[in-house]
Amino acid sequence: MLVAQGQHGLILALNALVDQTYWCPSCHEPVILRHGAHRVAHFAHRRGSHCRLSEGETQEHLLGKMQLYQWAARRGYQPQLEVYLPTIAQRPDLLLRINGRLVALEFQCSPLSLKRLQERNAGYHQLGIQPWWLLGAPYQRHLQSTKIAQFTQLVAGRPALLFWDTKKGCLRIDRSFARRSLTTKKQLTKSTIIQIQTNHLMIFQIHHPALLMRIMGRQITYQLAACPFICHDLQPAWPLMREPVILWRIGIIWHLMQLPPFTFWPYLDWINWLYSKIPVKWLNYGCISSSLLHEHFLYQFTAELVSVRILIQCAHGYLLLQRPVWFNSPAQKLNSLKNNRFSNGFALKY
């Protein structure tokens, strides 16, 4: 830890003297001042301590906290390091005041479960404190979708991950985790995306039959890759499901094909129908409400259906104007892709 209790109040390890005695502000046990040419000055509990703050900190974590303290001070955020909050028994890395509101900064360099993250956020919200989670180097490698969702935060109304780079001493807001199904490259034409996804769907149905059966049932797994163009997710989207989003879209389109034309849903019934019709596993979020992103995704998909006139929007809900049409085979679909022109991002046959 970077702060300890001295004879005249709290003191930063950076300013502490070797021949003085210091105590932990939480458990009041004596602590040891450690510093050197190649490590950040800090206080450590003696061996055998039962204080929860005695857990070892990496040099990156210590350095990042000091950098964040200096960064916040330059911006006039009145930073306080490692303030213990007895009501919730939590100690944020930094406590700031931004535009009159208290903000807790957590620089996360070690593994943290979703449950523990949610508990800590709930504690901060109980005191009216806004938590912000900044991720360190261990999280800057390949991240699974579950971890992306766990640390997703809204920045200017859009999902992002926040990273603190100790090498550069700067904050990085990363939105690059928005992706499309079954593709890796970002700069692709819509025709290329559909071709790649179609080819991958043919392989996917061979290697993942159990997953397809769970999501969509036996009736459409054999012709998965022949799905209409509207099934393809052409725009990168933030991770929402454990399964590829295209499977959810295919399932919804298939169910629409089974309904009679002019089926009507009131607005709320339509969203509930979309949300519950396909048994995918939605990702759990730790820092924001999952429903916010889920509803945005569902309304965005609805807008696509309206744009190709599968649905029309009425005064009180949505009406199924015409059912989507499945291709006879993936080959017919890819051939149609070459011959048809696109309108509003979709081929003539949807």
C-alpha cells in the first residue's frame, strides 16, 4: 500500500523516512517501509498479518496507483489514495471528486470474479460513489467475451473498456472489442462478410451440432448456411452473447418464417418475444445494466427488419408484413450474392 499512518497523520510511502514507525490505517498494525532503485516505495504488513490489506501488490499495481494519483491531481480531482470506507469495508485505490461527485478509481491488475466485482460496485453505489475500473497489463492480452462484458463501462453513452498504461502513464479508452460473427478482419465489404460467414456456417454446423440443436432445434440445422441475407450481422457490435450473434439472428428469422403474414405485436410484446424466443446465453455485465445493451441491440435489429420491410412499424407495435425467404442451398445464396445489388446494406432477396 502507498499510504500509512505516521506520528503526525497519513503519509505517502514516497515521503516516508526509514527511521520512523508507521501503522496500517485499517488494522493499526505496524508496517514496514520498502523502497529501492527498481521498485515503487510502499508499505507492507509483517509476515503473518491477518489484515485484508496485507495481500501482496505487484509493482505494476503500485506504480499505476501513483501515476493515477499524479494524473488526477493535475486535473484538479482532489485525489486521495487508499481511503478506507468503514461503512462498506472497502478501500478504493483512489477516491476522487469530479464535478462535485465522488468517484472511486480501481486499477485492476489481478484476477477478479464477476461476483466480487458486483459486490464492490454495489458497496460504492450504496455510498453514492461512482466506481471506474481501469485494467492493467494482464488484461491487455486476449480477453474472452465474459471478461469484456464484466468490465464494460459506458463512456459518453457507448460501451468501452478502460486501460491504464503504466509504461506511458496514460489512460486508454478502447472500443475495439466490437465484433461481427465468425470474422476477424474489420475492413470488409458487406458482400465479403456474408461470403465469409456463409462459409463458416457450413463448417460450424458440422463441428457444433449440439449447440445448434440447443439454440434452434433440429429443423434448421441442416440448412443453416442457406439463411437469408438479413440473418448476417454486418456491423460490429459489442459482445452480448456467449454464442455468435448470427445464430440468434438465424433463429429469429426462422421463427418469423413460421408465422402467418400480418402477425401483430405490441411494442413491449415484440421485445419480449425477441428476448425469450431463442435460448442463447446472454453475457453478464458487472459495471452496467445488462438490459441497457440488450434493449439497444434488440431495437437495432428491429430497425433492420423494418428497413427491409419484413416488419412495418404501426401506431402501437410491429406488424409482420412478409415472411423472410430461405435460399435452397448455400451455393444458390452465394451465386445470388454475386448477381444482386444491395439496397440499404441487404441484397434484394432477404
